[in-house]
Amino acid sequence: MRSLLRLLMMFNAALFFFGAVQHLGIAIGSFHEPVIHPAAIVESTCGIALTVSVLALLRGTSSARRLAIIANFIAIAGVSLGMVALAAGRGPRTASNDTYHHIMLTLAIASLIILFTKRSDAS
């Protein structure tokens, strides 16, 4: 279960960094999103939080589980903020960006489910 948790969180961190780069105006292949600097900041913050907690999980530190829980709540808050902002018309909206938000949210929730249901295995 620990491997699945780390994999989900690493993939989510990569997805956050992918979104941050795109929201800075850098296209990656055929992937491109509108420039939204606040989104890039939030996505970078979420990606960093997830990366730090994955490293803690890999090292087996005593605070790894707590860090992973906090990082996933940060990710959920960041995605929720983005979804609400876009729904309120605070930025250009694309179908792919909506899809990224849903995937990020799903990965963070799945990670929390693992953390809370398999407490002894996740740390």
C-alpha cells in the first residue's frame, strides 16, 4: 500500500508541476493552457508540498504520514480554489484544465483514503 500511496502522490506532484509550467505560458508538446500566474503559484506550492511528503515517505521519517496528510489537504485546497475561481469567471477556462483539476482532486482524495484506512502501512 505504501508503494501505491507514493506512486499516486508522485504522479499528482508531477501533474501539479506540469500545470504550473503551462500556466506560465510554456507549452509542452501539444499541451498548452492560458497564462494564469496565480494558478502557477498555487500549483507549484501544491507540487512542492507533495514532493516533500513523498520524500519523507521514501525516507521513512517519523513525520511522513502527517506530512502526507497535510500535503494532500493543501493539494485539495489548491485545486478547490482553482475550480471555484474558474467557475466564478476569474480566468480563461479550458476543457483540459477542468480535466487536470478533476484528476488532481481524485489523486489527492485517493491518497487520503489510503492514509486514513491503512494507517500502519502508510508510514
